[in-house]
Amino acid sequence: MSQLTYRTAVYRGAYATVFVAAYLLLAAFLLSGGDSVSESSTGVWGLMLGMALAGTAGAIAGPALHRRLFKSRAARRAAHKPGKHSHHHHSHE
């Protein structure tokens, strides 16, 4: 139970970091085009707010995103497994 909670927390932190990093890269790319934004303090607050939102979005979507990726992978793996038709080949215990 606690291990699962810990793992989820790690996922949240990791995804939040990824989202923030992606946001910062995007912001840096956009800000490099024009210097007018960097002059005003509102640009900085907007950047910090965006970072907070990106981190929150990553923390919320992270585990669900990871679970969806894992689930689709597991479902694909299960689809490749032989069906119930081949059960007579193995002795059922």
C-alpha cells in the first residue's frame, strides 16, 4: 500500500518535472523572439503561473497517463497470447 503510494508520488513528481521542463523550453523559445515581454514584471509572474499550472497538470495527469500507456501495452501483450482454444495442450491444474 505505502509502496504503491510512494510509486505514484514518484510518477507525479516525474511527470510534473517533465511538464514544467517542457513549458520552460516552450516559453524560452517564445520569449527569444521578442524582448518586450521580458521587460515587464507581468511576464515573469505569467511565467511562474504557467510553471505552476504545468507542474500541477503533470502531477494530475502523470499517473493516469502512465497507467493508460501501461494498460495499452498490457492489452497488446495479452492479445498476442494464445486463446482458450489451446487449453487442451496443457494439463489444467
